[in-house]
Amino acid sequence: MCKSKSYTGIDCFRFIAALLIIAIHTSPLVSFNAMADFILTRVIARVAVPFFLMTSGFFLISRYTRNADRLITFIKNTALIYGAAILIYIPVNIYNGYFRMDNLVPNIIKDIVFDGTMYHLWYLPASAIGVVIAWYMVKKAGYKKALAVSVILYLIGMFGDSWYGIAEKVSVLKSFYGFVFQITDYTRNGIFFVPVFMILGGFIADNNYKFSFKKSMLGFFISFAFMFVEAMMLHHYKLQRHDSMYIFLLPCMFFLFNAVLHFRGKRYVWLRTSSLVIYIIHPMIIVAIRLFSKILHLQELLVENSIVHYIVVCLLSVIFGIAVTILWNKYKPGKPKHISGTDRTYLEINLDNLEHNVKVLRKAMMQNCELMAVVKTEAYGHGAFEISTHLNKMGVRAFAVATIDEGIKLRKYGIDGDILILGYTSIQRASELKKYDLTQTIGDYDYAKALNNQGIIVKVHIKIDTGMHRLGISADDFVEVKRIFSMRNIKVCGIFTHLCCSDSLEEDDVLFTRSQIDRFYGLIDVLEGSGITIPKLHIQSSYGLLNYPYLKCDYIRVGIALYGVLSSPNHKTELELDLRPVLSLKSKVVLIRSVKEGDSVGYGRNFIAERDSRIAILPVGYGDGYPRSLSMENSSIIINRQRVPVIGRICMDSLVVDITDAGEVSVGDTAILIGMDECGGLPAPDVAESYGSISNELLCRMGARMPVVTI
Ligand SMILES: *Cc1c(COP(=O)(O)O)cnc(C)c1O
């Protein structure tokens, strides 16, 4: 599937960037033309480091995060690489007389934290510090604010770098930078330089913000032209203290990165590793070539001719980089490769199918009507994090949950847009409603009064009872509804009702549903007539859309249909949409054994073998959500495209299947308990119906403890 396409462009450009960085440190054109060398190494090559930083940001910084695990792994790996690089360069440091400098200890600390113990190593501590700043800013304040702050940091850095000549003339600034330069040699570091590029990378990843290749290239060339002029001007007036930060470097990188993203296809992991090795090792190669040519009297050829020097450094660095990569891949310490989570029992969530369903549902909806994704109960067991972050990235901006804690969780995952709580929330938690910008459903008048009396302004949707007789103010009580609109601390953003038999096309049910709809619109008319500005309206859930698609309203609260299934098999609906199931429940055979005729299997000796049999044990049970009552219903599951019967009682953590007639089955084989395969599979509605339930209930159970794997 196209999903698995990798960012070939990023892999390849890393390599190019590594060669550009070698150029910065060797000045390839200097023996021919100083200006040309300036342009190559101080302007063009300045895209290299920001590119590395944006790549890290692209894969790491996301406002959608469940925890800081990935951040911690990144910092640990960077620290390990940095530690190794420091050790590798100690001989060069000794050779350069590093350890003979004054104030050795403070200087070592300063170098380790900011400047690097070798000139190029600043990058490693900088990316570790920068990533923490970027990560927390995006998490706490969102992209807009994080970007604003990081651009300010960048500008502060820039005036201590390329634009220092200007800052120097203002005495306050001069003393400020004087102070900064006591702590760090350059402002190009983890605080001023790194965060903005990391955040830009993350921003591009999260927003699917992609210009066409043409536009990206156009943007790149225009910004590059400006950057060129900027650099030439600064150079001409000798304003540069250092030359890595230009104002136009920011748009330049934004467009360049967008352009590079267009190259998708094969993954070149070896290019990634070798680019890193090249980056770290090339200064060593430079020293080695100098020593070597001194001994062999080849300086004229290998050092003094800058272009030959550059090519030789590149060649040796690349050879070294590839060699280390090969060795590393062969002998790298550690863990055997496995996709985390799939070793026992897991939910496989197909995000392509989710996207497909959203498209199909949106198409079926009336114009100006928005999809409100119902993601209560861990998104019907699919994993609220995986589902809602993906929907948000797709542009879904309205969500519904059942409880305030589900709503808070979504906010902590980074979801933006409206989040409506469909159920009851204690009025004592009004401040949390406000803090997390959640919208509360008002289900009765007294509740509205009590909530209003909390003195905290909260957004609400009023729920109208038109016949379900659950939560909801009666459609006849328009005086009460009207009063809620005038409550001081209650901001009514929506008004809705819920249909109780919209899934049925029986005549009585259709009549009842029509009466519900009429009562709702009747109330709206009265409210409008009495001068109230009508907020957002919504009526339908999944079946409401499928059977009554033409109602005029602002939202449709779609739950089960979003997950690509109906509640029961063979449900007839007015609209028949091509919905695709998102969830599969899969497990692994962990043990195969034989039982003799007459042996029993499982609790209660419920199953007695009628013949000598082969049985397989699967590590999945009702503790994972797979209903125990299925054991009484001759249920079956699929292993290697064959249905095999579940025998004995389903336990909390395991179940047993009879594989006597199933041919080849081995330990480690994957079993499908819910989900489709080439031969039809086991759709959730069928499994649910077989124990007398509906797919909504079956799926909700899955949120208990299983890992979610997205494909
Ligand atoms: C759960 C729920 C929905 C979603 O229903 P589906 O049938 O799954 O689409 C819609 N509205 C309310 C009020 C709900 O509680």
C-alpha cells in the first residue's frame, strides 16, 4: 500500500547535507576564488544543519503525543553518540593542545554543554537541548505560540551571529551578547538555533502541510535569492561575527523541506546511518589527510589544492561511513527486531480504511454539515489516541466523548477543535471544562442552573428529549430552554437531539423517528420566533445519516459507521455506503498440544474430546475483551485462512481451539478473531450477533488492555 512508502528524499538529502557540511569545514573553492567559496560554504551549505534538525523534528516533534518515551529515547541516543564522539576525538584534542588551555574545567563544561569538544560536535548537545525546548513548547502551547517563541529565539541568536555587526552598535545589546558569549562561543546552539527548525519539521509533519513540488521549489528559489542577497550584504559590510543564521534561512528551509518530502519510495536506512558517521568522522579524516600528506610530502596535491582536498576528504569519509554502517548492521548490540505489540494479542487498526470511511461519510452528508467523530470508550475500542490524532490530522475538527476524563485525555493528546461531552459531568468540575476547553451537554434544566451558579463560563450544547426519554430537556419545555440561553455563565454553542430507532426501516419506527425530527425542528422554530439566535444543530448518529440523510443541520455525530461496520449484519439502510472495517483482533498461537479421546479441556471440564485431537492455545481471553459468552455459541476463529472451533470455556487470558482438521498450524501463526481476510473473515457484526449483541458493544470491549498496532 502507498502508506508504506518511505521518505526517500529525506534519506538522500541527508547524504547531500553531510557532503555540504564537509564543504563548510574544508572550503573546497578557496584556492580558486574566495567569493565563490563564501557562497558555497557560508550560504548554500548553510541549509545542511537546519535540514538535519528539521528531519529530527519531522519524526519526533508532534503535538500529538501520549508520553515522552520517544523524546527520552532520542536524547539517550544522542547522548550516547556524543559520548562516543567525545572519546574518539580525545587524541585529536591532545594533538591540538586542547588540554593545555586556561580555565580548563570551566571551558570543558562549556564545550560539553554548548560548543562541542571539537568544532563540529556542538550539533549533538544542541539537538538534545533544542529538542527538549521544542517538544515542551509545542506540547504546552501548540504550534502557533511555539513557532512564535522559537522565531524570537532565532532572531536573538541571529543578532549574535550573522547580524552581530548591527547589535554591536547598540550598547545594551552589546553587553547582553557579551554576557551570552561568556557562556557559549556562538549563539548557534540548542537554545537559539535548534528549536525553530525542529518545530518547523514537526509542524510540517502534523499539518500534512504540503505544497506541490513546483510551488515548494519556487518558494525555495525565491527565499534562497533573498538569503543570498542578505548574506552578500552582511558580508560586504562585514557585519558577520559568524555566518550560520540568516533571516531568509527560515522560509528557505521550510520550502526546501517541503520539496524534499515529495520524493517517496524506497527506504535507505544505510544512507541515514552513514550520513551520521560521515558527519562525526570527517574532521578526523581531515586531520589524518594532513598528517599523511605531511609525511609523504603530498601537501601540494592533497591539501593545498582545495578542491582535490575536498574530494579526498569526501571520498574517505564516505567509504568510512559505509564501512562503519555495514559493520554496525552486522554486529549492532541488542534486540532482535520485532514490531512492538504484535507478540501476543493485538488490535490492528487500518488507518487507510478510517480515512476512506471519513471520505465516504463526508460525501454522504449534506453540504455545510460537519462530521463529529464519536470517539467515546477508547474510540469504540480502537484506541482513542490512534483514531482521534489521525482524524485531527485529516482535518476532523469536532469530537464527541462520553465523559470529561475522555475529553481531557484527548486534549492531552494534542487534539484541537471542539470536544463535546455527551454524558453527565459533576458541576464541581466546571473549572476543568473551562481549562481544557470542553463543551458540556446540558441534559436537564436544574443541572444548567447549578452549572451556571458555579460562576465559571462554560460552553454547552443543550440536549432535547424528543422521545428517547434519557438525558434531555423535553421538547415541550421551550421556556426552560429559552432561559438557559440567557444564563450568564452558560455559553450555548449547540442544541441537539438523539433518535432512538433510526436504525429501523419498519413503518412504526419511521413514523416515530419522523415525529422526533418534527418535534425538534418545531422547538427550534419557536426559539427562533422568540428572538434567539440558533446555535449549531445536530440530530443524527450513524444510522440517522444512513436512513435520514437529508436533514438540515450542522453536525452528524458518527460513531459506529466511522469504524466501518454496522451494528448488526444485514441491516438494511436507505444509503448503502462502502464502509470498510478499521479494526481486526489478532492473536498468536503460543502452544500446540495433543489430547486423547475422553480428555477434558479448560475450566469446568466443559469440553470432552470425542477423538484424539490437536489443540492450540491462544493468549487471548475475556480480560482482553473477547466475550466469554462466545464459548457457549460454537464460535470459531481463523488460523491460516481456516476456521477452527473454539473449545472449552474462554478464560480471562487464553482460549483453546481445536486444530485437528486444520492441517498445518505452527506455534507463532497469526489468528484472526475479528476482522476480514481474503475469504470473508469474521466481521464484527457477525461475531457480535452470534452471542446476541451488537458490534458497538463488542468493539467497545476491545479497549481494555490490548496494544494497538496501526497499519
Ligand atoms: C454514542 C452516541 C452517538 C454515536 O452513535 P453511533 O450509532 O455509534 O453512530 C451519537 N450520539 C449520542 C448522543 C451518543 O451517545
